[in-house]
Amino acid sequence: QLQLVESGGDLVQPGESLRLSCVASGSLRWINMGWYRGAPGKRRELVAALGADGRTDHADAVKGRFTISKDNSKNTLYLQMNSLKPEDTAVYYCNTEVCCWPWGQGTQVTVTS
């Protein structure tokens, strides 16, 4: 298990972009990772996954707008979020694709006009 620290969330307007970062306490090179989000009254959901082999998968709700990536030299997972919508408002977390290690504190993304 690794410790995970998410950052990059902010208050933005619809259509704007954000890049979230998740720094791990050790190497992510051989681990299938994912970004999750949790909104009030909703179950936490997996929105993007990145396999150790480079395979990516994005939920239908974010496909074409969000992109997951990783920098193994920095032990960091990223989520590039473009064309943000109000329904993307949530706390975003990173974790293993097949859940989970202990959760980090997450990073709040709020999309509102």
C-alpha cells in the first residue's frame, strides 16, 4: 500500500479546464491506477483508469473530455479535465483500479457559473 495525496482541484466555470495530480509515496510503475469521484448523495465512481501496460479507460460521462496519464519518474498520476460541466462537481480521489488502498483526502472540484 502507498500513501496518496491529491491536489489541483478548484472552483471553475463551465467549459474551463483543470489538471489534477496524485503523488504517491512509492512507485506506480507496475500498478493499475484510477481516478474516482464522489459527490453528495452519490456513490463514489471510477471515472478513469490507467493500466501498467498503458491501457486507458474512461467512463462514458467523461470520455473525450478527461484524460488520465502518469509520470513514473515522479510517482504521479494526473487527470486532465477539459470542458468541465456542473455535473463534474465532486471530490476527486486517486486509488488502485481494483479498489482500494487507504483513501487520500481528495481534492474538491466545483464547476459553477
